[in-house]
Amino acid sequence: MPTSSKAQTPKLQAQARRQRLLAMLAEGTFYSGEQLAKKLKISRGGVWKLMNSLKALGVDIESVARQGYRLPRAVDLLDKEAIVSSWPAATRALMERTDVLLTVDSTNRFLGDATPPQPGRFQLCTAEVQNAGRGRRGRSWIAPFGSGICMSLGWQFAEAPPTFSALSLAVGVAVVKAFNRLDVQGVGLKWPNDLQWQGRKLGGILIEMRGETAGPAQVIIGIGINMHMPAATRMQLAEREAALIADVHEIMHEKTPTRNALIGAIVAELLEMLQTFAVHGFTPFKEEWHGLDTLANAPVKVINGSQTTQGTARGVEADGTLLVEVEGELRKFVSGEVSLRAAKS
């Protein structure tokens, strides 16, 4: 092949310098251009180019005369070693690959383009910047640099488990367990795949399934969590989602766990859940899900295509379908947009 390691060296060096620059700025303190150039062993012009490359990725860098450059606040950068070392040995033994990226179009797509993991093993991808992430029903998932968690876990069942369609509900239970493990309390679940805190959206789950009726079944579990969202982004998300937004920093303040710690806890809980789900399906998680259901016995409106149904939420079936009581009759919904409605006075 004509490409050589020498030809790749400048690109790899630039990537390494960009990562080092980001790590310095992530401290939240000012560095002058001269200090950065000296530490990175490049010219002031080289620093300027690296700065522009980070800004092009959506990294907000403050520049103040006679003080230098910094990020608006300190950021705990994603760290593969920190994530992997937080797992128990049993979880590490199941890891096939872990990718911690600076930028990616979509963590779900990244794993979807990779060779599926062997049955019973997992792949993980998380990124600082995701520029084409998706939420439910084709919506985009917005997560400015350092403000949230964008992660995907790839897994392959040896064969499709029972109540496969309810997997997203079991994922929600596992994520709440991870929050509880880090003392983040009060997180609930809104059917079919929203994480909520005090009625506001804290995060979301998007699952992509691939497989036949019989045989191996591949799943890619995408999870987005708001950690420390800028005010402008919170407004933008609220307008797009027609819902108010919450983030982990709002819940925990100075006790907010690092993103690495939360990702590590989520992966460990997901792995435990997936192994149980492979054998028993949703049944072992159904009662826990009902305990976390933020719509339980509440007046709701379900929009499914052009049809709107009003009734009272009555939990879910074993296959994950939503039950809504309408004039004394239970109706089942496989999909749809659900929202609380004002009770009649």
C-alpha cells in the first residue's frame, strides 16, 4: 500500500496535540497563547489552528485579552481508563471493545457500522461531541461539548429473548439503578424510553434491533443524559421536545458524579440486566418499572399518527405495551407520543 506510517504521523500528532490542548483547557483556568505553545511545543500559529479545529467541533472557548484562553467552566473529560477501571472484573471480562472518541456523527451508527460483538460480549462507544445523534421518531439529540453523556452499547443475544419488544423498559430500569448507585435519587421513567426528574426530561433511550425471528439478535442501546446543560441549550431542547429539561448537576450540585463514573455504572448495570433479560425477558423488571412509572394512574393523552386518545395510564403489559383505561376499557399502545393532560375540574 502506498500509505505509510510516516504519512500518518503529522495527522496523529495533530490529534494528540488537540487532545492535550483540550485537557489543559478543561481545567477551566486561563492559559496564554505563549504558555500553550510552549507546553505543546508548537508555534503560536499552531495553537491558533488547534483552537479553530476545536471550535469547529462546537467546543466553546473563551478568549480574554491579557488573560488567555479557557473553557467557560471546568469539564471532566471522558477517559477510557477511568471508565474501564470502574467496572467489576466480571464486566471487564465481557468487553470486546471500548471506544472513547472526541467526535462522532452518532455513537449508535458507529457501533452499527462495526462487526457485531460475539454473543454474550459487549462493545461500548462514547464521544465528547456527537453531531448527528438521534432521539425518538427521528428527532436530533443535542449535546454540546462537555454537557452530557452520549453513549451506545452493542450486544448480541444468542437468540431473541422472550418479550424482546420490552427491552427498552428494562434498559430504563438498569439506568435508574446506575443513578441510585451514585446517590442520584428521584429519577423516574416515562413510557416508552424517557428518563425524568420532577416531571422534566433528564435523558432518553434509543434501541436499534437487528436480527431474524430465530437466531442471533443484535441490539444497540443508545443513551443520552443531560449532565450540565447551558441555559441556551435547555431552552432550545425545551422548544424542540415541547418539554422542560433537567440535568444531573441541577440534582446533585457539587456532588455531581463525573461522566466517567456514571458511564461506568450504567454499563455495569446494563450488563447484569442483559444477561437476566436473555433468559427471562422483561418479567423480572416489570415490578421495578411500575415503581418508577411517572405516568402511573395519571390522566394522559396518547397521540398515535392522526389519532388522539385520552384516558388514564395503567402501566404496561409484559411485552412493553402501554395500557390506557378509556371509559372503563383497557386499550393497548405499542407506540405513540404520551403526555400528561390536565384533569377535568
